[in-house]
Amino acid sequence: MDAILDILISVGPAIVVALLAYYFFDSFMKNEENRRRFLLHKQNQKDTLALRLQAYERLTLFLERISPNQLLIRVKPSSDDKKSYVDLLIATIEQEFEHNLTQQIYISNECWSVIKSSKNTLIQQLRKGVANTELNSAHDLRAYILTNFDESHNPTLLGLDYLKTEVQELFD
């Protein structure tokens, strides 16, 4: 019995030192792993921020390009038929939209909904212009849209305001 006690007395401090070493080594490894995760996360955030800002830029350009004044300046009527002119305008809007569909993965769902709503509202307003019986030609429709789409009736401005607000939140 004395031999076992002598062994425990001589081995005891070594066991305590071994347990402390294991504890500190384990803590150090966990800390290093957390530090590596943090640095990786920080780098990913930097890369993601650049992609998100680029998406906001592209969607801003989309909304600017489909705003009635810019759209009507770029897309001129090819005939005097107002229906074919509105169809051409809508096709141009849809083409611009499809070109920017992938940007939705970098922005919030609410922002994407606002952008889709701006596009759809603009298309509805263009279709209402075709239904206006006072307008007889594509040129009349074009003049009507240019004069009647002020800031309060322009759905693309609402989308731009929302985009600006969301980008500002990135930096707050």
C-alpha cells in the first residue's frame, strides 16, 4: 500500500501538470480556430459588400433606364400605332429587367419587391395610356407620357428612393 501511495505522490504532480497543459492547449486551439473563422468572415464580408454595392449600382441603372423620360428618349416610335409603341416600350423594360435578374441575390427581399413593383406599375401606367381614347398616335402618347409623368407619378423614383435608403443602411 505504501508503494502505491509513493507512486501517486510522485506521479500526482505530473498528472496535474498534464491536465493543466491539456486545458491550456485546448483553449489555445479553440481560440485560434475562432480567430481564423473571424478573419475569414471579415474577408467574406469585404468581398460581399463589394458585390452588394455593385448590385445596387446595376439596379439603380436599371431604374434610371426604365424611367419614363429616359425610356422615351431612347426608344422612339417606329410607326404611328400607339399600341405597338407601348408594346415596344414594355419589351424594352422587360429586357432590361431580365438582364438584371441575378442581382436579386445580393439585395433584400423587400428591396427586390419594390423594384419589381416599380417596373410593374410603370408597365400598368403605359397600358393605361394606350387605353386613353384622346390619344390617337404613338407620338401623342409619347408627348402625354413625357408631360404627365412627374415625380409624384413616377414609380421608378420610389424604387430609387428605396435603393438609396437600403444602401445607406449598409453604412450605418
